[in-house]
Amino acid sequence: MKENKKRSDCPVSNTLEILGDKWSLLIVRDLMYKKKCTYGDFLKSSEGIATNILAAKLVKLEDSKIIKKQAHPGNKSSVLYTLTEKGIELLPTMIEMSLWAEKYFDLSAEWKSVLETVKKDKTEFLQNLMDKLKAETGS
């Protein structure tokens, strides 16, 4: 990974160096919740990321050890992307962002249902999903 010069010692600033664009967390979201794992899967997301932007974001996330890629077992010309443990540990942040958004935006019925489950027992929800993601990715 090429070393970025840090703007400051602020943890928010450091995190934004990796995740502070409008696409990186959407890629993480797709890996966590939507089971998307190929370049083509990410291109099909409703937000409509451009191919050059997607390629750059995947490289940055991989260099930052948020995701890893591996050979696709069913297609030698394709790769699968998965979250690393570092990427999986973004789950609590993603949930908190979703809970914040629930207060201020209209959400789909699917998201409302997920967040109702979260609010019943956030700790259990996070642990179960993190365990599941770790098992799926071998992290």
C-alpha cells in the first residue's frame, strides 16, 4: 500500500483518508449486506458507479486491507472480493450510520425491518452478523 501523508493525528481525518468518498462505504455495504462480490456485481448497484471509479476504489480498499481479492473458483478470468477482518469491523459504524439515517430519511421497508431487528438487541445483532461474515470470508 502506498503511504498517504496524514493531514493530522485526528482519527476521523485518518478514517476519511480511506473511506471518505461517496463510493467506498457503498462497496463495503454491498459486501456486508447484499452479498455482492464481483466487479460486475458492484457495477449493478443502483447508485451507478462508473467503471474507472470502481476500479480505483477497489484498489484503494484492497491496499488499505479493508477488502481482499481471490481467484473466482468458477471463472478463471474473474476475481471475488471479500471483506477482511478490518473491513468486517466497520459493521458497527455502518449500523450506527443506518440508525442515524432512519431518523432523517425515508427508508425502504427492507431497511426498516433490519433496523427494527437491530434495535431489539444491537449487541446480539452485531455479534451474529460479524460472526457470520467472518465465517463466510475466513477472516
